[in-house]
Amino acid sequence: MKQALAAAFVLIVCLLGLLAAPLLDDQEVFLESRESKTVGGGPVFNRIKWFNSKDKDVWMMNQSHHGPHAEATAWDRLAIVVDKTKTPKVARFYQLKPGPLEWDENAIESSTRPFRISCFLCHNNGPRAIRPNERSSFGPLSLTDRWKITYWNLRIKLYGRVKPDQVHDQLDRSAQTPFRFHGSFANEPLRVAVCLTCHNESGFLARGLLRRQQMATIKFMVESGEMPPRGFGLSGEEKRELARFLDGF
Amino acid sequence: MMKAASATLLGVFLASGAAHADYHCLNKDMSLDVKENHMTRLSNASVTLINGEQTKTFYGSIEAVDDFLLQKKVIDFYPYQGEEMLTLVTRPKFCGRGSCDDGGGTVTNADLKLGEEHIYFSCEWKP
């Protein structure tokens, strides 16, 4: 009886270990993005890695618009650093020289490159949920990777409101491609009532007001059925209001 | 000197491009023709609405907002009381990492406001 209990205990510990192992940081996931597409509508591939420290989370990504086997220099290298010491949390975005997903605090200055695209067009609230293309013929996800992504997405969700680092406003003054567009029209907020439940500036669910410059992302999220989330719905009038906003009115 | 000359030429090119920019807009029942350089004593643009056999032309003045990413033009129709106007919004066709660029083209939509009524159109820019 004692032996059986001991064996069961060891089995449970092993199972927990197997479940927990993928959740440790410094591991990489390779996937085809469900949302990002190349200019020609082709697949976009991402390698994502998460580094955890007491004060910050670092999310790094290699991204290829040239297929899953593109040469190393053709993969963009990006990073989002979430400062966990602040409330609300603050995110700093980087476009880095192509290279491996290794975070070296001392090499950041010399590796930083101008943005190729304005991050804020998609990133209203720091890192976004990772959405792999489940039907990808190039990179099917393993069970371990699915489990890892689920955990990462939960972690990202639990950040709550994440504001962009104010340094981006300063850098934008001289940037050819700004972190965000600063004009009044591009920053008009989305005021559809059901969206405001989360996409506002304060409260437990706050994710930040959505802006007109994010219309392409909003359109994708609504058309793909990701938004509004389960339990929420757009009324007929809200649908019309949203459609007008997405048309620019 | 060369730079100044190039800048001047570019300026002239852009100005002439803008001056001749027209839009042709459609919805399922009507069409709109927008001429931005239609100068009259009281206006600098004309908008012709064609609804079946009926044609109506409005004259107005353009106010443009260009945020680099998004461009908005409002043509307030004479007698400029804000009751009747056309709003044109141009945005990139595609947007996302690496794909929100000039090569992806743009989309222009129009909102014709006539009193309380709003009529929406999809437009083509005809340089």
C-alpha cells in the first residue's frame, strides 16, 4: 500500500513537472501568425520568447515575411519590455538589428533600429495575445507549445492596463516612422458603448481607449470574431456605429 | 542649390497633383464626382451627385487634415452653415507589421451629409 502511494506521488510530481516545464521562461515558440499577413496576403512567421525578471517581462520576437526558412538577416527582431514596477504597467518597444532572441540589456542601445512600422497601430496596450494560425500547413503547433501560449496569453491578460513608455513621445519628434501618430484625427477614440467596457482608461478591465489609427486592427478583431469577446455582443446600432468608425467617420 | 531646385520641383509637382485630384464615388444607388480645383467666386470645389436621372451640384470649400497615416477632407457646401457637407477619409488598404505601406494602396470613403441624412460612398481617386 505504501509503495503504491509512493508511486502515485512520484507520478503526480512527474506530471506536474511536465506541465510546469513549458511555463518556465527563456523558451521559444515558432508559429504562423493568424493576424499578420505580408503585403501580398502571404503567411507571416514568428518566433517568440519570454524572459522574466523581478522588475520586468521581456517579450522578444523574430518575424519573417519571407517564409519559415528565410535567412537569418531577413527576420525582423523586435522586443517589448514591460516594466512591472509601475501601476499601470509601462511598455517600451524596440526594433532591433536582426539576430537571435537573446536579451542583453547592455547591447540594446547599439542594436536599436528605427521602427519599420508604427507599433501603436496594433499595440494599444503593450504586448497582445498571441494568435497562431491553427490551420497552418507550415508550422503545426505541438501540445507543449499550445500550453505555453495559453499560459503566456494569460500572463499578458493579467497585466491589465499597459501604457506606452513616454520616451516614445520624445523619440517620435525626430522619427521617420513614429511609434504612434499624434494628429487629432488619428487619435479620435472609439466610443462604441460595448467596446468601452474594456477599452477605456480606468477600471479592472481597462485596456486603453482604441484610436482611429488602430482601425485596421479593430476591423480584423471584429471580422475574425475575436471581438467582442464571449458574453458581449454588438447591438444593431453599435454595429452601424462601429462600421462608420472603421470607414473613417 | 540642387536640393532647393529639387524641393521646388517636388512642391510644384505635389501642388499640381493636388490641384487636379478628383474622386469618383459610388454606392448602390448613386454616384458622386468630386472636383477639388473647381474654382468659383465663393468656392474651390464642386461635388456632383447623380441619382438616376437627377443631377445636383454643390459648391464648397475644402479643409484638409493630414495625419500621414489618415487623411481627412471636409468640403463644406455653400452657404457654409454646416448643414450640408462632404467628408472624404483616405486610409491605407492594409496595415500590420511591415504591411502598412505605400505599396498596399489606399481606400477612400465618403460621407455626404444633407441635413439630418448621411449617405455613404466608396471612392476612387483619379489623379
